Amino acid sequence: MVQKLNSYSEITEDIVKLSERVVSNMQINPELYTKYEVKRGLRDISGKGVLAGLTNIAEVKSYTIDDGEMIPCEGKLYYHGYDIDEIVKGFVKNKRHGFEETIYLLLFGELPTPEQLKFFNELLIAYRDLPPSFTRDVILKAPSRDMMNSLARSVLTLYSYDEKADDISIPNILRQSLQLISLFPRLAVYGYHGFKHYHEDQSLYIHAPLPELSTAQNILYMLRPDNQYTALEAEVLDIALVLHADHGGGNNSTFTSRVITSSGTDTYSTIAAAIGSLKGPKHGGANIKVSQMFDDMKEKVKNWEDDHQIEQYLADLLDKKAFDNSGLIYGMGHAVYSLSDPRALIFKQYVEQLSNEKGLADEFKLYSRVERLAPEVIGAKRKTFKGVSANVDFYSGFVYKMLELPEELFTPIFAISRIPGWCAHRMEEITGSGKIIRPAYKNIRKHREYVDFNNR
């Protein structure tokens, strides 16, 4: 007899027993991946990706080829052929925020003139308005405890307000993309305020974005009760958005958007699927893990200037004796980059400036020590096939904490940054008129003789 449920989310003994059957019948011996030369995660043991498509939008460079041999090099990231390092330097030199220009570059494949950028900003501002009563009827009703789920629900609901929701012509997809890019900051911040009000009895305040503010400025303006922020806070958040805006077609959420797009489905379903991918702790949630790991480290390591104590804590992490016992040093290493993640190198200098403004220079020094020591500890403990360096998540969680962003919004901030890339790749997939993306899986289950129902 099936057990009666006491709550919607209860896991009964019946479900536990059935789940054991799932594990016993679905588990695959990891050695078979080597036997059949299956590149799990579409990457070989050196980290080189299996080509699944072609793109103009972004290039991740981590090695050079010399006489057919892969030689690791300092990491590089390009948006439509432009070095991300040069892009950021251009914004800083001219003392302006660059995320909106980055959106333009990703969507249209070229840098805008001042006149084109002015018009584009006006277009984004025009698309910031939500449908009437949407905040009350959708975002604030039954608010989710997870902001990524709240964001996905809002995106899927916006489908109902769009008379051309299923039109996949490029002009219509571009219009939908601009609307969603413009609305993401509002959807994320409002979702957070709703959650805090209804689940934790905090005061509810809803601030509409201001047309004269950039995306980074509006995030801080809408989030904070007093609307106040410093110029450096907005600048660092803007750079964070630029650095996370795209990372090639092979990252999990962008590849998800291309796979979904290839089926011919609508924009809202595509972006909601990408949000679901980014939510995962192995992808967009990594910066939260870094932040939590350092909170634990600061408690366990008594002297932040003692390399030996830090090395011992890092060794305990790898030995599954510290933090979440996963055996991982979060923020260290990347599926693609070996010697360095260019985003982390760019970000670090602004992180240091912000830590000085916030009076957290000692914490920044601790991060720097871990960045220096972790590769040595990993090298001594593990047999690695490529270099290990800090990735962009290593510093982004620290930055978001210094910006007083709640942990619940860490991954939604990533989504706000990455949706221009998702939309650009969606349009590139559509214009390519390619086939539906359908990779092959090798079946390893032996053929079995069917057993009649009465004889089982």
C-alpha cells in the first residue's frame, strides 16, 4: 500500500526504495567511457573540447599549436574578435560603463559609434517597462525561495503577454531579446524583494529603474533601500557584467540555448532553459561555493598570513576533510584555461581597489595567498594533465559580498550578464539554418528476452 503524503515535498520510504532501483539499474561504470573512447562532457582528458559547431561570437583561447602539439598559453577571451582585455581598458580609459556597449557588440558583431550606442541605450530604456500588474500578479505571488527559479518563471510567463511569442524571424527574436535583456535586472531584484518580504517578513520596497542610469547602476539603485552606491561600486559591477557576458558556444548554458533553439522553439522557452542550466552549482552557482568556502576558511585558519596554515586547510579540502567534503578547491581550475583565466586577471585589479575602499584589504590578501598556494597544493596532491589557475568565480563572489549583494542574487547577476550572449548565440543558430542538434549516445545495455507479464 502506498504511503500517504503529509506534505507536497515529502520523500516517503516508497520513493526511497524506488530510487535505489533507479541507481542500481542506471549506473554506468566510469571505465566504459575510456573503453569506448567517449569524451564525457564533450572534453578529452587534456580539457580540449569536441567541436560541436561554429561561431563568430566569442573565442576562448588557452593553447597554441606547434608542430601539431598543444602548448598551454596565457588565457585569452575575444568577443567578435576583440580582446576582452582591450575592451575593458577602453571603458576604463574613457571613464564610462561598458556593459551596454558589450551587449551591442555581442548582438550585432561590431563596436557601435557614439551615435549608435546612444540610440541603442534609448532602445534598452524603452524596453525596461514590465506589463501592467506583472510585478504584483507574477513576481510577488507565491515567490520562489530560489531567485533563478523566480527568474525562469517570470520569463515563461512573459510568453503569455507576447502576441508574437512563437515567431522565430530574426526581427522578432531581436525584439524579444532586447526586451528580456532590459527586464532581467528588474525581474531578479523584484523577485528577491518579494522573497524577503513574504518568507522572512522584511519590508517590501520596489524601486523602478531610472532611465539615466546604466544596468550596473540600476541594479544597485533598485536593490538598496536608500538607493545609494559609490562610483567604484558601480564601475566594478559593470566590469563584472562585461566579463561574464559570453564565453563561447560551448559553456553549458549557452550550449543549452543553442540546442533548444535548434529545435525551432520560442525565445522564452530557450532563455528559461538556459537559466535552468546556469542555476547549477557546477556552472553559475560556483561563485557562491567560493564565497562559502572562504567563510569557512576564515574561521578555521587563525593566522591569514601564515602560508603553512593556509596550505594545510587547502590540503584538507582536497582530502575531503574541510568545508563541504567535496574534495574541491572552489574557484581554482577551469575546463578550458590552463595557465590563466583572462577574466580573473582583469577582475583582480578592480577587486583590490574595492577591497581598499571597503576596508577589506586583509581579506583580499588572503584571496591572493590562496590563489598563489592552491596550484602548488593541487600539484602535490593530484596528478593533473594541465595547469591550474584561479578562474573568474574565484573573485566574483568576494566582489558581490563587498557590493553587499545578497547571496541569493549571485547567480541571477550572472544571468543578467550572460543573457546577451544567450540571445546572440540563439540568433546565430537561427541564421545558420542548421539541423537540430542531436549528439549520439552509445547504448551499453545488453539485449534481453522479453518476459511475459504473468511470468515475472
